[in-house]
Amino acid sequence: MNKVLVTGGAGYIGSHAYKALRAAGFTPVTFDNLVTGWEEAVKFGPFERGDLLDRARLDEVFNTHQPVAVMHFAALSQVGESMQKPGLYWKNNVEGSLNLIEAACDAGCMNFVFSSTCATYGDQDNVVLNEDSIQQPINAYGASKRAIEDILRDFAAAEGLHHVIFRYFNVAGADPEAEVGEFHQPETHLIPLMLDAIEGKRDALTIFGTDYDTHDGTCIRDYVHVCDLVDAHVLGLKWLMDGKGDRVFNLGTGTGFSVRDVIDQSRAVTDRPVPYKEGPRRPGDCTKLVSGSTRAVKELGWSPTRSTLDQMISDAWRWHQTGHYNT
């Protein structure tokens, strides 16, 4: 059975990809330093603990498992933190990814699926972003991801590294069977923060900014269900293994929801009040980010069937009630 090295496989998105790869007939091998991931999430294949900055450890793992491909999720990803500590993001995300790419090429593992981000586009309001939109990131997180995209292109030209890049928008929801889910410490994502507030695990959700130029004054984001997202990654892997060439795909629904929209739907799903308070804007936050994903639909045959606001919140609520990892 073909092995796939999944970096960050103990994290939120990586653990869901881990399960999807197993279902698709691959043997996923998680590589994670557990700084933000959870060993309990590694349920579907081998686990190798290590850091991307440790090239010797990477070489050891490639030699042991001889994967046919890499699926690269591991990264620091908090926008606010990247504004305050840009050096941390350039070192961890870019240097770590360079180590990984060089190790893969040296091992002859020439299929690479990369988890990028819509943050590479920056703040382009009232525009449906497609893969050809200009990339002008406004924070170190987005800039680090754009740099890794450039590195992949250089290694494609020099070494023949085949790659698919996915730029995706706000990921939400959880495994419908609640085997894995979204759990961060500290938590920074809207839906789990809101569900915590609903359950009384925190005093209130804070809405960061209510004076944006939107229909209700709050930020608008394009939400995609994590299971739809990882389905696209498996399709991208098969695309590469079929020899179809390097490609960039946006992943989103083309529909944006505001923070208040999410609050209203959460109230409907849980049948509970959502305690919240209003706060100032956060540095680095954009007004509106919405994806154009027609390329993924047309070329990969991707169908984001679970990415309704109701389904994403319902699956997240089920996980929230039953599936937290040990802390």
C-alpha cells in the first residue's frame, strides 16, 4: 500500500486528511512535533514525532517509510501572532518547508501536495478571488506561505518536483463520526470559540470589529468544511500520481458569511443563546475574503457537499460535545 507522509497530521486539518487518505487506500504516515497537534488524533496509521527544522530526522523518516508523496500541512498559522513575531513564521514555516522539500527530492519522493492559504492574496475587498488574482499578503503568515509556493516552483524547474498547491479559505466543521475534530490551545478560531461560549467554557465570544463595510459591519469569510477540503487534497494527490502536472487550486464555496451570520446559525443549530461582546478590529484582518473555486470543480471533479453553514456548525457541535482530546 502506497505511503504518504502527512506533515502536521496530528493537527486539525492534517488529522482529517489522515483519515481520508486511509479511506482512499493509502497508508498515511504522520510527521508532527506536537507543538499544536495531538497524538490522540493519530488514529489511522504510523506516527513519527519530529520537527521540520531537523533535517536528519526528516531523512530518517523518508528512508524508513519511502513515501510516494508528501502532503504538507505543518505550519504556524495565527495571523495576529505572525504580525507580532514575523521571524518565528519565516523560520518555522519557510525554513522548515525548505528542509522538507529538499529531503523529499533527495529521497526521490517527487509528488508534493501543499496546504497554502487565501492569506497570500491579502486584502482585496469585494473581489471573488481566483487562482490568477494578484498575491499581496498583508501579514507574515500569508507572506511565508507565498514564499513556500515560490520555492516549490523553483524545485519543479530544477529538480522535477511535481506539486499541487491548495489555497483555501476558512476551514470549519469536523469529522461527522467525531473521531477527530478541531481543538487548539489556545483556541483562536471563530466556531469553536463560539461553541465554548455557548457551553459556558468562556465568558463570551468577542466580535473583533463591527465597523467593516459589510451588510452587518462584521468581517465576511468563505467557509469550507474540513472533510470537503481534505477530499480535494486526496484528489490533488491522485492528480499528481496520474501525471497531470503542477497546478494551483483555490478551495472555497464562493459564498461568504459574516461573523454575525455564523452566530445566528449557531444559535439555530444548538438552540442556545450565544453570549458575545464587541471589540476593536485585529491587525491584519481583511474585510472580505471569498473564493472562486471553479477550477477545482472542473479539473479535479471536487464537490464541496458538506460546506453549508448548517452542516459545518452541526458537525463541529457534535465533536465539541463528544470528542475533545486530553489536555
